[in-house]
Amino acid sequence: MSARAGEQPGSAFGEESVTVAAPPGSPQGGVEPLVRVRDLVKHFPITRGIVVQRRIGAVKAVDGVSFDVQRGETLGLVGETGCGKSTTARLITRLLDATAGEVRFDGRDITRLKGPALKAVRREMQMIFQDPYSSLNPRKTIGSIIAEPFAIHRLERGKGERKRAVQELMEMVGLNPEHYNRYPHEFSGGQRQRIGVARALALKPKLLIADEPVSALDVSIQAQVLNLLRDMQRELGLTMIFIAHDLSVIRHMCDRVGVMYLGRIVEIGPGDALYGSPRHPYTGALLSAVPVADPAASRGKRPTLGGDVPSPANPPSACRFHTRCPKAQELCSIEDPPLQDKGTGTEAACHFPLTPEEIAQIGVRSRG
Amino acid sequence: MSAAEPLLRVEDLRVEFHTEDGVVHAVDGITYQVHRGRTLGIVGESGSGKTVASMTTLGLTRSQGARISGRILFEGRDLLALSEAELRAVRGNEIAMIFQDPLSSLHPLYRVGFQLIEAIDAHRQVSKAKARERAIELLGLVGIPDPARRVDDYPHEFSGGMRQRAMIAMALANEPKLLIADEPTTALDVTVQAQILDLLERLQRELDMAIVIITHDLGVVAEMADDIAVMYAGRIVETASAELLFAGPEHPYTWGLLKSIPTLTGSRDEQLVPIPGTPPSLINRPSGCHFHPRCPYAQPDHARIDPQLEPVPAEPTHHVACLLDAPTRRALWGELRAGRMPDEALAAAGLPGEAS
């Protein structure tokens, strides 16, 4: 942290360093982004009663999220348990139906698609899940698991041709093609995650959504899967949405990053700007909470965020972070701050964004 | 490191489990010590034996199929020689343990306060009212707001962070001299993790406790530990003070761990260097150096010779079990730290590549 923080406030403030992608809302040279999410809302009803179920409230899992994903870029969504990042992914893939808002994919509104039209869209977007143990059918061979997407989408080919396609995929993700007839239990966690990647890439999707793809893996294995995904990004020009709670992993994988808190995006921008000069106090708190594998840099007091994340069934009024925010003032509980360009490369939803001095402190992590 | 007698001294501890599939060599001759008021971090991946070693300290691995040998000296007393009843007087009293998953470690049908009182009651002759008072005091100590009211909550009414705090309160009930924390923050979010780590550090200062923290997260040990032991396949492969270990790691496995995690500060283009392969089975362990099948720097004879934990030249407190000689290790780590890949480092250090 310290090395970066030393140079960042000087260089990042004032001069824009946005190169990778335009922020949401500003179409880039007229090219429609691959994914455009607008005011997306998902409320899960809370009911009481067994026979007659009455609605007594709602868990506001996602509550007004907007962002774009440009073609070829990787957008990271990061946040703590219950912030709505996985729900957002499930809304985009239409595994869940949105309560309100719009998801546009490849220029089309897909929010209310049904039947064959939905199936056709799903072919273009694939997911990799967190748990490589429960996301593979234990009774099927690897070959048939990876070939499953061909069958679902009726891309029937001859047996020999299909086997060749599957083995090519296995080779691409670093599995031995001779293991075509083996079962999932014969593979380790990292290898299973490779199988998941092969299955997701089988139909050459336009969008790949990875939901915590490495958090169930051992440290030494994580890097294998991260390297594989990065190779795939480069070689196939994949557009990705990468969801994780690990800020270091997100930084490593993503061009742009959105930080979520209680169903909202509180800050979004290019990775370098977001990590180098975060403007939202929550982004700052997350960054300073990460333990750093360097005793010299990390010893001492870290500014700890007090309390717990409030319940999404009853989120705080106006700015949702105001109950835990060290900078909160009266305005924060009255008026909801919109996502705004803060002049340092990111957009943040905050009335009192972090100052250069405060950003520098995140980096220093005041020793002793 | 103080010259005084350590609080806990584990000597040549071996734990084997006899199963239908064969003998699992979970812990294979490890030696370490923990001093009063200090923190030892034990780092390793799943299946490295780090949890079994600590559970054995508390006698939690005693069972029919288990063979345990070595000595675990706690204030000079060998815990392995104690009877179950004698051990029970130590467990939760002088040595306490907190576990990874706070939800499954608390009984869902009893109030948090009741479970705390039970922990006090097990070792102290106190009235119910006194024990309840103590339970409230403990919840306050670990930072639960409004403890007098929350003491009557059930575990499900607590958030994840609060449950872990309640577990810590229970562990502290009898002011243990040693706290064993097994992945205490792995199930928690980063901001809550920061709170719990701060809490452990504060309590350690206030109570002069020794802590053994078991984790796979190098960041957590870097923040918490005074001394670090890196475990692989049931053995300690490297041990040193936190400063020495992070400044100049000596074992290729430690290098692998350090180079396989992305950092917050490095460039986005930094290349992660995964450790190839997967952790070995503890039933059929590789011959020679257990790490040699995954080690990019392994030489042909490393499959035969079993390395011992030996001091690093000029650093008598830094021990490593590696068959490469010290200058070669230093050259290799220098290359790796500069961002070179293992094969490039090998060439630069003038070593032949893998035999294959």
C-alpha cells in the first residue's frame, strides 16, 4: 500500500487517467456496451403465515444498480456478504427475475424475455460458480459434463466431432484430454474449477460471469485458476463480470471495479483509480481492512470500521453507509447521494468523499 | 525471543490415524514453542496437519485409531501423559480454542449467556448470579453492544462477527494462558475480520496471553504473528520470526505461497506463479522431500533424501527443511522477487532444470 499511496495523491488528482472504458452513462463512440444495467432492483418478499401468506416486508438485495460492461473488458463487483453482488449476476443471467429496472444485453432488452428467446440469449452468457464440488454432477463423466451445453442448445454433432470439441476445450483449460471418461471425484478442486471453465466456454459465450471462482480453493491452487482465466481473457477477448470478496483478486483480474454495499454500487471506476485514490469512505475502509503479507507495512493500528452491515430488509435511510461511516454528517441521513464523477477517475455516491490526506492515510496504515 | 522457559513446547509430535485406506500421517514430527504474550502463526493449506497438531494439544484427537507420540509440554507438564479427567481441567481453562465456523461451534438451542455460564461453571465454583455477571462482563470485553440484554439472545440472533466474538468471550471465560485460534476469521468479511484481529491483539496485550493462530492467509499472519511456522504435508518446512520470514523466505513452498497471491499494491500485470500440482495424500506421501514433486527447483536426489529442519547460516533462529544449499536459495529468491518465473530463476541460479 505505502509505495502506491505515496505517489497517488499527487499524480491522480487533477489529471484524468481513465483509459480503459467510459463510465456508465456515457456511450463510447456510439458502440453499445455488451451489458447495460439500469436501475436494477430485486426485492425478495418476507412473508408470515403458513396457509395465508402475508407480505410483511422485503429484503432489498439489489436496490437500484446501474452499470455498463464494455466489450472485451472485465468488470469486477466487490463487496461483503449480502451486498447483492451475486444477486446482480443472477439477474443479468436471468436466473432471477428483476423486480424493476432493465438489463440490456448486446443491444436488446432481456429483462422480460421468456422461452426460446431467453434460451437463445443464455447461450451467449455463461457462469462459473464458487463451489467446484457441488456444481458438477457426480454421476456424469467429465466429457458429458463439458458436452452438456451442446446438448441443451441442440448443437448436436456427430459423436466423434463432439468428443473432439470437448477434448479441445479440455486441452485449452489445461486438463488432460485423455481424462474424458473420468468422474468429477477423481479430480482435485482446482481441476474441477477448470472443468467448470471448460463447460462455460463450450458455446463461445460473449459474456462470462465468474461468481467467486477461486474462494473455495487453496492458496496455491487459486493462482492456477486465476492465471487460466487471465489467459482466456487475453486469448479469447472475453467480456467478463468477475465477482469476489477478495480485493486483491479483483484488482488482479479486472479493468473496472464496482464496490457494492447493501444493494447499491457506492463507487465504480477503473481499477487503478479506485485502488489508488478511492473516494468513497466504504471503499477506503475495505482497502484498509485487507491484511497485507508484509509485517513491516502492516504492523500497527488499522482504522477499523465499527459495527456490522445493517440488514438489507431494513436498510438505513438515504446514504446506506451513514450508520457506519466515520465521515457521516446530518445530510447523509436525509439525502441519498447519487453516483457522481469525483474528478479522480471514479464515480462515488458520497456527499463527503475522502480527501487526498485521508486517502494517503489508507496507504500508510499509521505504524504503531 | 526470550530465554525463559516457553509456555508451550511441542517436541517431535507425531499423529497418525489408522484408517481402512491406510495410515494417515497427519502430523509427522513437528517441534515448536510458544512464549507467554507472544503469537505463533501456523501457515499451511488444507491437509497440511496444522489443525490436527493444535487439536492434539487439547487432546481432541485421542481416539481408537489415533497413534500419538512425542511430548507437548505446557508449563513443563506433558499434556500427552495426562488422563482424560486431568486434561479436562486444562482444556477451556488454561488453554482455550476458537474455531473457524462460529455458527456450528455454538449450540443453536441454548442462549449465548447460558453457554458462557457453562464454560465458567465447568472450571470455577461460583454462584449462578456471579457467573451470569461474568458472562455479561465477557461479552462487553469482546465488544458486543448492550451485553446485559444480548446475553439472553440465541446464537441465530447474532451476526457472524458477533458469534465469533461470543466464541472468543467463551474462550476467555477462564483467562487462559494460551489461546489457540483455528482460522478465526476465514468465514468473516474483511471489515469484520479486521475487527476480530484488532480484538485478539487488544486482549492479548491486556491478558498477556500467548496465541497460536492457524491460518492459510499470509496477510493475517503477517499482521498478527511474532513467529511463523509453515507446514506442508504434516511437517514444519520453515520457521522464523515474522520479520525474517517475510524479508527472506528460504523454502520453495513458502516462495510459492507468497508468489501465488495477488497483492493490493503490485502492478496489475504482475504474473502469479502458481505452485504446480496439488497437495499430496498423507497416506502415500512422496519419497524424499515431500515437496519435491511440486518443486520447480527439485534435483534428482531430492526424491531420495529427506531434508531435516536446519538453521539457516547466519540466522540461527531461522530454520528451513530444504535440500538446496543456502547460496542457491538466496539467488533463487532474489530472482523470484524481481518478478522472474521459476524456470528463469533456475537458469539464472545456474541449476539444471527438472530431471524430466
